[in-house]
Amino acid sequence: MKTMFVAFALLLLPGLALANGSVKGKIVDSANNEALPGASVVILGTSWGAAAGANGEFVIKNLPNGTYTIEASFIGYAPAQKEVTVSGSDVSVDFSLKITPILGDELYIVSSRAKERETPVAFSNVKKEEMEARLGSQDIPMVLNTTPSVYATMSGGGAGDARVNVRGFDQENVAIMINGVPVNDMENGWVYWSNWDGVGDATSSIQVQRGMSAVNLAVPSIGGTMNILTDPTGLNRGGRLKQEFGTDGFLKTTASFNSGLLNDKYAFSGSVVRKIGDGLIDGTWTDAWAYYFAASYSINKNNRLELYAMGAPQKHGQNLYLQNIGAYSHEFAKELAKDGEYDLAALDKYVEAGRTFNENWASVSPSYTGQQAVENDVFDRHDKSFINERENFYHKPQVNLNWFSRLSDNLSLYNIAYYSGGSGGGTGTLGSIVWQYDGLPSRIADWNATIERNRTADDGSTGILRNSRNNQWTIGDIMKLEYRASNALKLTGGLDWRTAEIEHYREVRDLLGGAYYRSTASDFWSEAEQKRGLGDRLDYDFTNTVDWIGAFGQGEYSSDKVSVYGMAGYSTIKYNYTNNFADDGTGNPLTAQSDRIGGYQIKGGASYRFSPNVQAFGNAGYVSKVPIFDNVMDDRTGTKAENPKNEKFISFEAGLNFRAMDGRVNANLSAYNTVWNDRANSIGVQNPDGSEGLVFLTGLNTLHRGVEAEVQYQPHRFTRFDAALSIGNWKHTEDVSGIYKDYGDPSGATNQSYNFYIDGLKVGNAPQTQLALGATLFPTTGMSAQVIYRYYADHYAGWDPFSRTSPDDRTQSWQVPNASVVDLHFSYTLPIKFGNFKPALFLHVFNVLDELYIQDAVDNSSFNGWDNDHDGDDAEVFFGLPRYYNLGMTINF
């Protein structure tokens, strides 16, 4: 510790030894020379900056001697850069910004971006430079691990299989938006990051608004909102080539271009990405493409169109099944045993298979030449030497057409019409498979034995590889009308409409040696049609539709000292279901539909600026959230809940943002209290008419409470320090008891009781205490080296509160051991040019110390638990990924 303080002090000495000066100036509109109050001025590569005052003037004080690049920017104007040299005295530099209709700043408005020192919510921004400095081709959420209360993991290690948790809420309760369009699954709210594999390369910035957020769409966000904006079209012509190399055969090539402004009207940009690799975890290979395209057309000074198109056709091997700790490391289990957290007798059952073990793949004889299929497309498997039991393949294109119109001096229209498709699915087994158990902690498929058995079976294959398909389309429109009643008051109203159709079915992927697979799943098949071949549907086939419409109204007031906003939104949703395999009794497919279910949200907040450097804020909100499809419909049987109940959320938040030492210190502090009432759960019952139904079990309440801090300190131009701390207290607040009626008894209705004993039990699935520390050095122009340290504590294994039905079982879920992880990032823009080509090098080393730690855990596993007493031998886990690297070169031109 003493050495650390000495090193810290030495880093400060250069800043203390240098003389200081100031940079001041004025920012104006180039067309009329009028001041641009509120324009931003930043010194690139540092945290130093200022905002222009009412007369457009700015000043940045106490700058060490040196040469700096200063950038001035303002919404609706092209940014401008100038180089200045400070040598112990004041330097003056003025900026004259040009209006541009091309840069896409309206996306900041339509996606409800929070503003520094104005919007009264807790939020963090990740700029493009930070993405490039830290992401290293990980899944997008991983770059957010240095922000308070955000926890992201790569799960089983498959490409795109990441998950993210905000303030203890999983992705179902976090609104994810790309260019202002929600991308959460329309049925269950989940986000599949493999669908957005190439977006990280085209991302301009990410903003995470924690809590209910200031987003004014009718989409209710509880844990937070992740706002991803992609690169807009720009004024300057150019391009970029990027080549990456990494551990286990990772190769990734990215090519991008920007046309610049053409004829003062048009601009185009785009990128193409190709990625392959063997995967850090056994069997988690990746084979992916990604594309991104943006176009902008300025119709006139008051109207502009923008087009965005993106997608990521990919396939990858998956590792979906968590394992007992002993399966990965006996040594780790023995350390737990010293504290009574692991029964060593379990190690006889859970044979050590190593840190990269994955039960979702297995070898097969290359002599097996059976083909695989996705619908009508028949092809050879990925590798002749093995077969993945679990493989994901998907392509989800998204296209946005944005229209921004200035209807008058005070009235503006922002409209996004969008389409999102989707075709693909995941593989698995169906029927009877021969499994291997000997010498393994978990079973794996014996493909050779299964193939041999199928070849000699009397009635086709007894077990096959199947695809579970999810084909879908969504169309929608988001419209916002903004009226500026005065310089201080702005009123906004809008509509959010979307409709989606989703096909769910299974099909034969690989017959594994047989001629066909017999399935009796459909009521409409003849006996001959029950013999299913490659690409044929089987097991289930249903179509769901989701129809959503919402509206909102919002008012914002902002003066020199005070900012206030309030909004109210209402939305309705309707679900329809068709089972294409089930006869409804009339010779037609079975159908069901829900009534329209309504939900609403009310929220508001205020901030007060004590000075240009100190702002206090607070906000509160109430959300009545409609249940997801899976809690309203059973899409296997078509049963539905007659009286679905909304979940309720009540949230309060307060915070303080301040700057000190002329911008060298920036700190954001916040505290939150969120109550989640009537968490949804439905069970099957029999209705009075004898049909099957669903009833909601209500009364499960949770409290999420915590404090957060985010601090940045740049003592001089060579060094920056960052820190993010969050301490949560997330727990269930009371036991649950209730009664429902079931008409399954011939004698009539019976009252059935339910009880869940969860009072005081902690919420699992994410660390409740998180700390991230970063130190960045800028030893010379264009070079940076960053070390990031992350610490996780109070991490309770995930568990199902509806499983705690015994009053004698009140033990907390297993607490995962505290963990520390260190990452290293380096980049250097070389001080050379080859014509118009400028190269840069980069290196990322993740988990530098090769720490063995647990990142995901499930308590009392029904598959891999030992004695079900809520300790380490009963948990199933994913360990964090081992040390790996990503390096390469970027050439800008």
C-alpha cells in the first residue's frame, strides 16, 4: 500500500512542477456572427473543458505548459478544432462554427439523451474514443463494467452471449435502444447481443441512464436505459481499415468509409466486418459478418432524411450450461472447503475437466458425412471432427428511416419509421441420444454411438439434432412533436407504435445417421407425413403476434439555475397466438388472443445549479408495467391468463454533480430507492368450463436501494485517474401468501393456497458492491496506456424466489467469493504518414493476472447441486474468461 501511495505521488509531480496558463475565447455562428451560448469546448485527450456563457465566451484555466488540440462543438453545427500552445500565460482562440444539416444531432433529441449539468438523472457516457480504448471486440455491454451499478459478463464465453444487469435488474427491465429504437425482445424483453455483433465498431457513443431515466418513450425502463448511437454521416471524406488478432485464432477485419458532403445535400458512410475464431471456451467458435450503412439527405434547411441499416449474420458455438465448481477446478473447490463452503466428497462426482470445459459439444468421426439443414438450405457441418449440441445462428437486420422537420421557429417534428427482421435459431437434441458419463463431470453426447444406433433402427432415427427457430419481423414508428413555448419552456408529445409477428417452431437439422425422424406432433399429419426429413418442421409450430401502441407527453423547464421535467405515458399491448399443429376441433389451427392490457408511467425530476460547477438533482416515478407474453400466454398449450396483473415500480433518486480545480476533478454522486411490487408469476389451473387457464400469483415485492459515485481526476496532461463505486442493498421485503381457485376437482372449485418464504433474502445474479479504478498515462502525443482494476463483492447466486415454498428454508443463496480483475489497454497513433494513410497500433489484455474467479452463479442447482444446503457445492457457475489478448492496427485515410 505504501508503494502505491509513493507511485501515485510521483505521478502528480510533473503537474506540480509545470507552470500554468489559460485558454479563452468566443464561439459564434459563422453565418451571422451571433454568439452560441452553451457550446462545448474540450481539450482532446483530457477531461478539461468548458461551456460557453450567454455571450459565447469561454475560459479553461490552469493548463500546464504544452501544445493542445481544442475542439468546439454545438448541436446543429460542424465541430471545429484548433491547436494552441500554452507557455505560462493566457492564450486567446475563437471559433466560428458552420451550420450543418448532416451530422445527425437530432438523434440525441429523439433518443432522449441526458445533458451534462442539466438533466436530473444519474447517467454515464461512453464516448467513441473510450469504446475503442477498452472494448477490444468484446460484446458491447462489457465496456460498461467501469460505470456504477452496471454488471456485464460474457456468460459461457460464446460470441454475443453476454448479459448485463443494472442496479440489480436484468436485461428484461433495462431498455436497450439503438438510434432511438427499442431492441428488447417483444415477447420477453431480453436482448440477444449476438444480433448486434458489428454495432460496437460503428458506435458513436453509449449513454447509460440508471433508474427510470429521462427517456420519454412509452417504454418503461426500471433498472435503466442504454442509449446506443451509431456513427452519423459526416462532412469529411475518408475511411478506415482495421485488422485485429487475438487468442485462439481470433481474426477480425473492419473496413469503413465516409463520402463526405456531396453537393451540399448528400452524405454516405458504412462499414463491413468479418470475424472468425476458435473461441476461448471449448467449442465456442465464431463465424460472423456485420454491416452498417448510413445516408443523409438535406431536402432544404428545414427538412432532412436519414437512413440507417445494420445487421450481423452470424453463427457460433455456445456454452449454455453452468457447471459445478469442481468440474472446472478442484483446487478452487478445496479453497472453499477450508471455510466450510464446499463438501470435498462432491469432488468424486464432479471430475475436474478444466476451466474451458463445455458440455455442449463433442467429437464425432470424420467419416460421418451426414448433412445438416436450416429450412431448405442443406450444408456440411462447421467442422468434420465435432458436432455442437448447442449452436446459435441468426441474422437480425434493422432499418431506420428518420425524418426531421422544422415546422416553424418553435415547432419541430422528429419521426423514426423502422423495420427489424430476424431469421435463425439455436440447435439442441430431440428424442433419445446416447450420452457419455464416464470420467466427466456432466454428460456429453456420444455422437458416434447415436449415429450407429440410428443407422440400424427399425423406424428412423431415435434421436436427432434439431433447430429451434425464431423467425420474426417488427415494424414501428416513433413520432415526437416538440414545441418551444419560450427560451425556458419546452413541451413534447409523441406516439410509439409497433407490431411484431414471431414464428416459433422446430425442424430437423441433422438426422444423425437415420433416414427420417418420426414425429406425431401435428394433428394434421397423415402417417406418411409423420416421417420428417432434413429441414422439416416437428415438435411444435406456433405463431405469436404482439401489438403495441403508446403515447406520452412531457414538459421541460430550464433556466440559469433550475431545470425541471415531468412526463406521463400510457401504452397498451395485445398478444395473439396460433398453434399450427393443434386442431381446435373444427379442422383449423388452435388460436387464442388476449385482451388489450394497459400500463402507464409517471415520472419527473428537478435540478438546481448552485454554480456552474455544482448541481444537485432529484427525481421520482411510478410505473405500472404490462406483463410479458410468457406470463399471459402458454405458447405450448394456448392457455391464457384471464386477469393478468401489472408489475408496479416506485422509484426515488437524488444526486450531486460537481467540478473542481478548473475541471480537473469531475464527480457524480447518486442515491436511489426502487420498490418492485407484484413481480409476475403465473401457474396453470383448470377453468370452470374444464379448459386450461393461467392465474397470477401476486404479492412478491423487492427493494433495490443503493449509492453510487463516479469520479475523474486529471492532475496534468500526462495522467488521468477514474473511479466508479456502487454499493447496493437489494432484497425481498416480505413473505408472500395468497389463495386462488382451481376447478380441477370434480366436486367443484377448491381454494389453493400459495406461500413463498423470502423475507429478507438478498436479490442474486449480480454483485451488490462494485469498484472500478482506472489509471491512464499519456506519455507522448497519440499514445495512451490504461490499467483498469475491477472489484466485486456481495454477489449472491441467482435463484428463483418462487421456489422458496418451505418455511424452514430461509438461508440466503450462496455468496460468491469476492473477485478482482485487471485489464490493460494500450494505443499509439504513430507520428508518421504514408500519403493520406495514418497508422495506429493497439493492444488489449483482459484478465492480465489470469485470475480464477466466478462471474455467474445459480444457487441450489437442480442439475449440478450436491446436497441442496445453499453453499458452494450446490451452485452451478461460469468462471470468468482466462487471460486473453486482442491486438492490431488501424489505418485512417
